Amino acid sequence: MDYYDRAAELEALSRDIALATRKQEGPAPTGYCLNCGETVSPGHRWCEVACREDWEARRRAKREAPCAEC
Ligand SMILES: [Zn+2]
């Protein structure tokens, strides 16, 4: 194994670690699209990209809106 193989291996390893420890943002997958309620494959949270973007836009708007309670 030469230097470059080793470097590539290390890079792949650190990428795996980063993926494994990456915090998943938002709610856990429920089996249903979080935007429209459509059934999705296990581990997925939206049925399509448009739904995810919709949901994220709504969440962002909610977060930026002034609090109604206080
Ligand atoms: Zn959907």
C-alpha cells in the first residue's frame, strides 16, 4: 500500500465517521411524508424533494415568526 492508497483510505474513514455522527435535523422518520402524509419507504421523511422543501420553508417561517405566546 503506498502513501496515496493510505490517504484515500483515511479520507473514506473520516467521511464514514462524519456521516455516522452527523446529527439528523428535525423529527425522526415516521414512515409517512412529514409534509403531505403520503406513505414513504422506511427511513425517509418526505415522499419527494418538493415536499421536503415545502416542509423546510414552513418550519423556517415558523421559527422566524415572532412568538405568539410572549
Ligand atoms: Zn409528501
